[in-house]
Amino acid sequence: MIGIIAAMNVEMESFRSFLQDAKTERIAGISFVSGFIDGKEVVTAVCGIGKVAAAMCAQAMISVYHPDSIINTGVGGSLSNELSIGSIAVSTAVVQHDVDTSGLGDPVGYLSDLKKIEIPADRALSEHVSACAKVLGLKTASGIIASGDQFICTEEKKEFIRNTFHAIACEMEGGAIGQVCYQNRVPFCIIRAISDSADDSSNMDYNAFIEMAAAQSVKLLYASVRA
């Protein structure tokens, strides 16, 4: 079984239209819709925005459905010159840029319980997604994806995240989902279609391009599940 998590309906609705024999179950206020795509069992959820919602959803999905892997799909901001609006960031690892115990002598982003900053994504799954993107002719880059409970919309914050973590994209859920998957030993991958440049123009770009970017993400997700 493949688990699919998105933060918003716009990132999930069209993908769910491909499900056969769909069934819905509500757990912890989240609707989990399961079914089949080309004979492959899939469970989907729209978790809501932010790390708490994402973590709660991921743990519920793992505890109830026991997926073999989880893909978190959606849109994000670019931190790399390689990623323009509509292109795709694929995770090699995730970080949480808003975790900060530096006052205790830790580096920013350090997860004390795990004793690490970067949580590695599943290499085989990430390479599979990237290969599917290449077949589709989608422009992609692989690297670290940074998460935090903030919409990044200033050049100063963008530069801080890029320089501190060497991340290629930013968003608000992947780091939490990655941590939950890592602690449950479930392979994961984060996919982010770029909707904005994570700078002073982000609020305008995001509203203009979110639907297009979400469609790119769903296109890649569907191809990755079928392949």
C-alpha cells in the first residue's frame, strides 16, 4: 500500500478521481480515502496546513493503514535557481528550519530526540519519482526540503534557510511527515511543485500559480504510483 498525504484539497482532489473502489474513513477529523490505481492499493489524506496537522495525519495513516511507503505531495517555494515556477523539488532529506534550541548550544534545526538535523528520505523512492518526472518531461531538482510553520515571503528569510540548511525548497509539512515516517521506519519521499519564489513576490505568485503547480504535482504523483 502507498500512502499519499497533501495539505490542501487543491493538491489532492484530482488525484483522488483516479481511485477505483474508493472508500472513506474519518479518523481524528481527517478523511482517509483508500482505493486502487492500476491494481495498486493507495490510501490518501488531506492533512491540513502546518507541521502539527501533518504529523497527526501521518501517524494516524501509519497506525491504521500500515502503508509500505508514504509520499507527501503539494506545492512549495523555491530556494534554488534550478527551480522555477512549475518545476518539481524531490527530497533527498528534510529539515525543520523553525526548530531552534541554539540558546542551549545546539545548531538551528537540531532535533534533540533524534540527534540530527537532516532526516533522510528513502533513496529508492526518491529516485523512482525523479525518473518518472524525467519521462514526463518535468523539470526537477533533488535536494533538501525545509519545513516550518511559516509562509516564507521575504528575501532575508529565504536566504537564511538556503544558507543554513542548503535546502532547495521550503514548505510547511514535509519535515514533520518525514520525522513521523523515520521514527516508524516507513520509507518516505516529499514532492513539491514550485508555486512561488519564497521572496517578496511570493504572496502574488502563490495565488496566481498554485493551481498550475498543484496540477504538476498530481501529474507526477499519478505517474509514480502507476510505474
